[in-house]
Amino acid sequence: MITLYDCSTAPSPRRARILLAEKGVPHDTVQVDLRSNEQLGDAYRRINPQCTVPALQ
């Protein structure tokens, strides 16, 4: 199963959500809080070293 690391208020993850929905790809979603800089923490850095959202795993 694909996991989408998402932020509901950001435009780039929105495009990823639209693409996955149009293609009918089942996926889990994990919200990343950009306001508290969660994407810069060590846990997220292990998922995506570039610290950007969205990320697929």
C-alpha cells in the first residue's frame, strides 16, 4: 500500500491527491504539520531527506 505524506493546506500535495484519486490508486494518508515544521524533524527526514511535502512511500 502506498502512503502519501500530505499537508491539507499546501498546493503540491493537493495535486498528488488529485492524481491518486483520478487513477484510483488506493493509499493511506499521513498529515504533516508544516506550521510546526514537522517536515524538518528527524522522523520525517528519514522518509524524505529533502524535507518536502508531498512524499510517497
